[in-house]
Amino acid sequence: MRNCLLQTYFLGASMYSERHSNSSEIRSLMAEPDYFDDNPELIKPKKLLNPVKASRSHQELHRELLMNQKRGVGSENKPELQRVLEYRRREQLIRQRKDEEEAQKMKSPFEVELLKRQQRLEELEREQERDGEEQENAPEFVKVKENLRRTSTCSTEKKAGYCQFSVAKHIINSDDVFNQENLYFLTQTERYEVAVKRAVHLRLKMKELGWADNGPEMQVANRVLGGNVAFSVHNGVFILTITELGTDAQIAKWVPLAQDYQIIGTYAQTELGHGTYLRGLETTASFDTSSQDFILNTPEPSSIKWWPGDLGRSANHAVVLAQLYTQGMCQGMHAFIVQIRSLVDHSALPGVTIGDIGPKMAFEHVDNGYLMLQNVHIPRENMLSRYSEVTSDGSYIKQGSNRINYISMVFTRVRIISVEIMPALSKACVIAIRYSVVRRQSKLKPGEMEAKILDYQTQQQKLLPQLATTFAFHFMASSLETFCNQVKVQIKTEGDVLLLPELHALSAGLKALISEACSAGVEVCRRACGGHGYSMLSGLPSLYTRVVASCTYEGENTVMQLQTARFLMKCLTRVDCGQPLAQSVSYLSEPITLHCSAKEKSDFLKPFVYVESYKQRACRLIKDAGIKLQSLLQSGVEQYVAWNSTSVQLAKAAVAHCHYVVVKNFVETMEGLKFEPEIHQVIKMLCDLYALTGILDNAGDFLYDGFMTGKQLDLVTACQLDLLAVVRKNAVSITDAFDYPDEQLNSAIGNYDGYAYQRLFQWAQKAPTNAKVNLAYEKYLKPRFQLAQSKL
């Protein structure tokens, strides 16, 4: 995953400008029939007679030909033998062609398309760069000749992998069902219906092409479709929860049905009155020994399930999180599979009240819903029981830690960082930077044409740090996924949850940091595009309204920061006791430098200097918060009061910790690329820009205790401005590395060809309001306008 973006960055022949070449024709493979008009060398018979059968016996000629071949005698002087040879060659080529066609029919459509794309890619690699100069006002991403991406840096395996990805992307983009044209003009109901149609069609396409659920093709499909497809909660959370918390028998029963869309499920956790605080959930599941059923209830209005995606109109099952009661005791939150709608007519089952929660800022295609349960019975085996179960007599048996019930939520949080949050900023950067080399405004130098707005330093300072941030988060998301997979394996194979607290703290804090930064960054990109950025047709408003939701779903960000801070406070206690620390917080037991060692501007381009700066900041803020918390507790203040009184500092300490982790990970990724100098050079300047921008944005933290001086901060400023000019030269090529096709960006101003104004006008003309009769005119304006006829 980490190197996928880099491989794309250095692959030549952009997929936006592929040239389609025709396959070789049959005429180049076969001898021409002697009756073709364009073959003057052969005699044309008056009738289409077989020239072999019209002469001596075919068998005699064939025997003579074989004898002559054994003797080494040629057939040049015997026209009849030449015709036999020609006939045999023609028959052989025809059979060969038929065999190839039959073999082609046996291949899957995916294999056929893969072969075509491989051949096309090889032709593009052999093709030389076009000659001739581009027009001066052509977009940079069209006229740039020395693109940073180079096919020569990729191994055969990488090229094959890229081809596999490009085939999947081509299949999706060429399918009319997945066409996103006119998406911005659809109503909420129309968007929902289109999303459901796409989801079902994609599932059928998967079966047809043999794509695996977690295979690379589906990763590409989900990336290209950009979330505009239904059942994201069903696929990403419902199935995941059953897989992680269910027994083998439960997985075998439910998952195949869910994967085939024979059932659609949702994940019902959030309630009207409770979200992140899971121990406060009010939904109950009481075990009845007489019926061997769990009886589920949402006893208060505040306990009604609210917000689950796919619940409003689609789902007929739900994983419901509820407090388990058995033998008169509450055993905490557990997960239960509950059927909520009929499989016959989709009506709500007895005791179930269900519906859609109504309009939202975004996600018009997602049917977020509400769910109220009143004495709903489910069988005992519907409790997900990999780590805990209730026996027939009501006894509760627990295996492992209570934290296990939270793992699906943690895994989901890790996934949405890379799938939902981070792509919003990368798309916004592509759109805004492309538009910024199309848009011209004012003159930098008198007498010259208007300058591209990306040539202005102020525009560079808006956009280029966002571009660097995207790469920082991309690498961090990749590392976090790797760590998450390691935890999954340990839990599945060994039942070991030792690393789960660290994963929870990291995922919570990083989710908060990345969602806040991406939301703010997308808004910066939107504003940087001026008035056109306010148009839905730019693609930027929809990116913002989607990504800003991530600040609250899967854990409100402040709560996430405080959960990370709680882990950090426990780590401080372990430091005091001399106990070992988790890898991500091991720096808390290491010595720190008291003053920044930089003497001149170039020193701030040394990763060691700024990594140490972030480390010192994180250590100080974490320990200061710990000292305050401890002093309040020692003064006799109750624990919850002390925690609340320190919460602002705790949240800030969590942000500093996560910021340090991201910078450190960025540097480690960069250093791992030192044997690929072209890539390393680009990643180095982006890493420098991200780190230095963070120092300037949080200057007070670095100046607070004298770690940095005002003069050093001036050096950071000068260094950052220098970096802007350097990154500007390659900004367009760097954004091209994300390899977003126009269909995926769905932006009138961010298209690869640079025709922003033409496309804005074309798309605006497609608005349904331009084709419909203006009823307001007929009802209200027409009478007023007609009064003016006699006066004008």
C-alpha cells in the first residue's frame, strides 16, 4: 500500500492520455486469396474453383510434394505443387486463427482486457515523446514533457501490478452504470437509487470477473467510485464485525449471505443520547432461559438507534450493540444480529420501528436511519460469541478481555482514515492545483500576459503545504494499517490483545488529527479556487461536506483526543515505575534536547533537527499535562474533577504526540527510499515542507520554553518560503501521481485537459432547471412583466 502511490508517480504514459492502437489485421498473418482485387501478382480465375481439385488428384500431388521434400527438390517449376503448398498454408493459418479465437473465448473478460492493456502499455513504453512545442497558455499538466514519472524505474512486477490496477480502473470507468455524469443534478432519492444500482451491479461484475472482496481490483473499484455507491456500512462494518466477533459457525452462516447481498446489514451502535461513550448505551438485550431468546429493547427515547448507514431504506438485518443482561446481572456491551425487516416484502418486523433520519449536509446517497426495538426476540445463537457466550441456563462465559468487543470499531476507524478521510484532501489538492495553473490573474511583470495564480507566493502557501500534508497522511495511514493487521493476526491466532490499547490510542488520536487537518485543508483548496470553488460543479463543496463529517463519526474528535491522552497518562506512570513502553510512546523515556541546535537556514532541512523539535514539544506538553493532573489529585481533588480541569491540556498533548508520530513516520518512509534517488528527492522536499509548516503553525509551542528562539523561527519561515518555490516547479506532476481519472474527480475545473471554463459552461447547460418550464415565472412574474409592455 505504501509504495502503490510511488509506483504510480513514476509510471510513464498517463492513463488520462492513453492512445488506443488497433490490433494486427488478419491480412498480415494469412496469404491473400487469389481472388482479392488488390493482389495483381496472382491470376484471377473466372470462377471461384478450387485450383487443386481442378487439376490432378489432390492425393497424387500431395504424395509428389512429400517425395520432393525428402529429396530436397523444390516445387518452383511446378505450379500445381505451388498451389498445394499455398492451400496447405492457408488451411493451417485458418485453423490456427480458429484455435486462437476458441482460446480467446475460454478466457474471462478480465483476462482479455488485461492482455489488451498489457499490449497497449508496452506500445506506449516504446513510443518516443512527441515533438513540437505546446501553446504558451496550455495547462502545465498537458504540456509538461519531462514528467517525473519514469517507466524505467519500475520493475516488471510493479508494471504488471500497475497494469492490473489500470485494467480494473478501465473496466469501472467504461461501464455506463458507474458513470457519474450529471451527479450534481440528482435529487436525494435519485442519488440513493443510483448508489444501490451501482452496488448491485458491482457485485455482479465481481462475480463475472472473479474479483475477490479484499482483492486489488475491488480496492481500485472502491477508489474510483469514490464512495458514491451504496452499502458501505454493510460491506465495511456489518461483515467486518461478524468476521471479527463471530464464531466460525456464525461466520459460515451469515457472511456468505451478506457478501452475496441476499441480506443487507447495518451496524447499530450510536443512539440519540449516546455515541462515543459506549458504556453509556441504553439498549438492552436480556436473556430468557424459558424461550432461549434474547429480548431486545430501546427503553428510552434517548436509546433509539440513530445514524446507522444503510438502515433507513436498505437493511433487513443489523448488528445491534446492547447491554447484555443475564441471571440478573449486566455483563456490558455485546453485539447481536437482529433481523429488522421482512425478506418477503421488506416491511418492518413486529416490535421494530424503523425509518430514514432525513436530510444531511452530505452523503445524500446514504440512507442513515433510526431503529426502535420493543420486545424483539432473537435466538441465543444470534449473539456474536467468539470471545463470550451465554449458555442455555443463562451462565455467562467470557474468553479474553472486555476490550475485544471494541475491536471492530477500532478496525473501522483505521480503515476510514485511508478510504474516506485522506482521499478527500488529495482530490482537493489535484483540483485546486490544476485549476491554479489554468487560472490567470493580474500581471507579475509589466508587459507580460497575466500570470498563473499558482505562480503567486500567496497561492503557493495555501496549496503546497496541503499537498505535503496529503503525502504525510498517506504514509501514516499505510503504517497504521500495517500495525492494525499485525494486531488482527495476534488476536485471531493467539488471543493476544496486548497491542490493542496502543492501536486504539493511535487510531483515535490520528483519526482526530487527520480528519481535522483534511477538513481544514479541503476548505483552503476550495477558497483558493475563488468563486468557482463555491460551485458544486467544481467538486470541492461535496468533498468538504463529506470529509467534515469525519470529525464526528466513528468518534467525536475531542473525545478521541482525550482517549489518546488517557493512554499517554498511563504511559507516564509506567515511565515513573521503570516499566517498558509501547513503541509509539517509547520516546517518553528517552532524553530530550533543551534547545534547538539549528544555526542557519539549511539546518532546518535536516530531518534530525525537526524530528527532535517535534519530539521535545510532545514530551513537554504530555509531561506538563501529567504534572498538572497529578498535582490536582494530590491536593485532594476527585479524579473526574482533576481530569476535567486538565482536559484542554490533555487534548493538546494528544495532538502533539500524534503530530510527532506523523513527522517521524514521514522521515522513516523517506529514508527507506534512499536507494531510489528520484523518488527520495521529491519525498524529501515534501517531508521538509510538511514539518516546517507544522512548526510555523504551532510556533507558540516551540517558543514557549525557549526551545526555539525568534531568530530560529525566522530561519524556519525563510526555509519554508524557499521550499514553496521548489515544490511549485513539480507541483502538477506530483498531484498527477495520485492518478485520479477525470471520472473520479468529477470536477469541471480539475479535468486533465485543462478546459475549465468550457466545461463549466457545458455542465451548467445540463442543469434540469434550464430545460424545465419556469413555474415561478408563470405564477408570479408573468403578470408583472406584462404590465410593462405598454410602458416600454
